[in-house]
Amino acid sequence: MTRKQAVSDAIKILSKKKENEQTVKILREIYDELPIIHWTPNSVLDAFAQFIQENGRLPTRGDFDATLPSRPTIKKIFNMSLVDFEKHYFPEHFKEINKNSHYWWFTEKDFLDSFLDNYNTIRGGLYVKYADYDLYRKPGTPAIRLIIEKLGCNSYNELLQKTGVKKQRESFNVKSNKRTINISQEDVIV
């Protein structure tokens, strides 16, 4: 039995009950498009809706495969670019950001979690130097420079303090008759 025959049989069975009216209508649309050898406006919208339902976001460059139409196909069918298509048909999922980044859908919490996970894995929670972070981070996780930027920090030390990995040093001055000495908390022996 082919897919087209199976859909035809399902239509016959389901059309006997009035409550299945909407299901029968959709099955008839699918039947008319089988076999799917070309994209139609309905099949493109359905493919995007299915992807969003499964992933909770719009597709990125790496997601376009046989289950999604190509950019030229979208341009041909809808006479608009992919960005315009997503803005028009899926505005609730569209974000005005650079989708060329692998991490365009990351939230601030995702960046923070990724950083803390890598930081604690690299040296078991011991101090990790700026240069070592990118050398030893897990593959597929954002680079430290991007994390610093996305978490609104100006430096690696500020990031460490903001995340609670490194505490703000307290220092105090000791004045003598010859000079003033600045002593940080690390210098004090208890």
C-alpha cells in the first residue's frame, strides 16, 4: 500500500463522522500533494510550523535539509527573502538578530550556564586563565569573548565577579611615616 492509498483510505473512514471534518479536510490537502515532489505554499508553511513545534525556534542555516525548503524555493514561492518570510508568517518566533551566529537563539541564561559548566569542568572549579578557557572549552559552546559580550561585561575579570566565580577583592591601605602600602585580602595571612 502506498502513502497515497493509505491517506485515501483514512479519508474514507474518517469522513463518516461529522466530528472529523477538519481532519478530513487536511488529509485531502495532503492527498492532493502526494507524492511531495515539489513545494507548495501550504507545504512550506506546514514544514516550518512542524520545525517550530519540534524545536521551539525558527530554523538556522544548518537546519535546512530535505524536511525544509531551501531559501531559493521560499523566494520563488512567496516572492520574499527568508527573513521577510519569517517576519511575515512567524512573527512571534522571529528575532531581529544576526542568525549567522551559531548561538543566535541563546538567552543570557544559556550563555551563563555554558560558561559556568565549562569553567567548572576545565580545572574542577579552580581558577581558569582567560587564554585557557577557549583552549579547553567543550566543542560546540560559545567562545569566551562572545560570552563576555552577551553577559554585558567589559573584561574577563568582570565576568568572573559577575558570575560569582571570583569574589571582589577587598583591600585596605596601611599608612606609615614613610609610605602607604595597599594590601589586598589575599596578602593577609591568618
